[in-house]
Amino acid sequence: MNPAAITTQSLIVLLGMALYFGLAFENFFARDAPHRPGGIRTFPMLALAGAAAYGLEPQTGLILAAGVVVLGLWLFAYYRSDPTGEGREFIAGDAAHQHPPYGGFGLNTGLEDAANLGWKLAARLQGWGGDQLLASYSEERRPIFVETGEAMIAGWIDRDRSFLDRYSPEIDKAEFEQAWSELGKSANQPQSYESRYEGSSVVVGSPGATCTIHGDYQHRARPGHHLSPRNLSNGRNVFQELGTGFTLLAFGADPAAADIEQAARSLNVPLKVVRDRCEGDVTGYEARLVLVRPDQYVVWSGDEAPDDPAAILRRVTGSG
């Protein structure tokens, strides 16, 4: 193999520590840390890869000072399966959706799949979860797959493609470096990505709500949103007190908590009640009663017991 003779594709190399390399629309690229733009040159992609693999120096002026442990390629693309569950069969993680290896979307969505499906399977097998609980897995998770792929993955691909169409280091290096620096600053801004299930049939959410990734982070205990970490009066974080089944957080609301606790016993729904004073950190929940399911999502909240606690429990366990 003569790697210097292979020049069919080019790689944009930002000299310095690259954040990641990728393949997008048959073009290879590298993204560097925005605070360290360095010099910019282009090299034949396959010549560079071949030289690295064979320990040769391609005719590019680049001296390879490091060895290659693994040389692998990945597609800058997103895939998802439809459906994610049917009958007694369910898929999760990479079997349900595949992402480029950046941003942590593949790992994080896979872990969320497992957390969402795992407790529902256990509830069904243990006899206190209904058929609708298993159906809610696809109902809750599929919109997250779709929006993550379309808004986050495809959206970033389109953004990078538009950027490279507009700016070129070969045409105006200074303009490119300035635009790259600004792009890096915007990429480091807080994101609005928040998996939430307000529209789920097993969550007592707001009318007309949906399951989506678009949201915001608040300490307020909102049905369909992940519980926020708060410290109890004993100094322990609330997550240290959650049970393996449902958990009812009761802040100065003992009589109401007892009504919900009795309804759970009558339905054989595992429920741990965490009682505490309504003061300090927990006031950020803006509710005296917060019902949390095993994957740490809030399914119902209020200041008083619902008119029919059993009906609420049947709904959130997929039995009503």
C-alpha cells in the first residue's frame, strides 16, 4: 500500500487536541477545542490513516509523532427502530436507537431506557403493574428517541454543514478562526435537553402535555419530570431515602399521607413514605406531597391527598 498516493477524501485537521473525529456526508473532519484553534491545514484522509497504520509519513508535511492503538471509523448518522415494544418483546439501548459517539446521547438514552423499562417489567411480574404500564415504555421513550435524533443529532449535523459551507480556512483563515471560537462558546451554553413524560398515560400530568426532550430544569416537583435533589432535615439527600418501589414524600402532611399509604396497601403497591418537616430545602418542591416512581420520576404532586388515592395509584401503575 502506498498511502501517499491515496487522495480521494480530505480531512480538516485543526492542529492540537481534537475533541472528536467523524465522517459526515462522506467527508472526514476533526473538531478542536475552541480555545486552542492552532494552525489549520488539509490532508488526504486515507493517506493519513494509511500512514498511521503502517508507520509511514505521507507526502503531506505531517510528521506522525504518536502510534495508533486502534484505528476505527464511525458514521455521522442516527438510526432508530420502530416500534420499540410489541407484545412480550421490548428493545432498548443500541437495539432501539444508534447515535454518533459524541455528546453522550447513546449511553445516556440507553441507561434511561433500562431505568424506564426495568421497573415496569418488575412491577408486571410481581403482580402490581398493569398492561398499560408496559405499553407506556414506548409511549414515553419513543418521542425521546425521535426528538434526540432530529433536534440534537440531525440538528448538529445541519449546523456543522452550514458552518463549513459558510467558512473556509483556505479562503479566510482569520474569519474562520473567529467564527469557530464563537461556535465553541455557543456550544458550551446550557442546553434545554430534558427527557420528560408529562403526556404519559401513567403520569398525572397537565392536560394536553406531551412526552418530549424540550424542557427546563426546576426544583419544583412536576409530574412527568425527574425529581430534583434536595436535602432533608436530617442532612441526607432525598435520593438516599427513596424506596425500591414507589415513594411518597410527605412534608408536614401526615393525615394525607396516611390516606395514600392505606390505598397502596389495599392495591398491594409497594410504597415507602418519607416524612419530614415542610421547611428548608424541600420547600423548593412547592408541594407537600410528592409521589415518585422507581425510576425517580414524579407521577403526582399536591398539597392535599387526592379525592380518590386508589384511582391515582391505579393510573400510575397502569392498572386503571
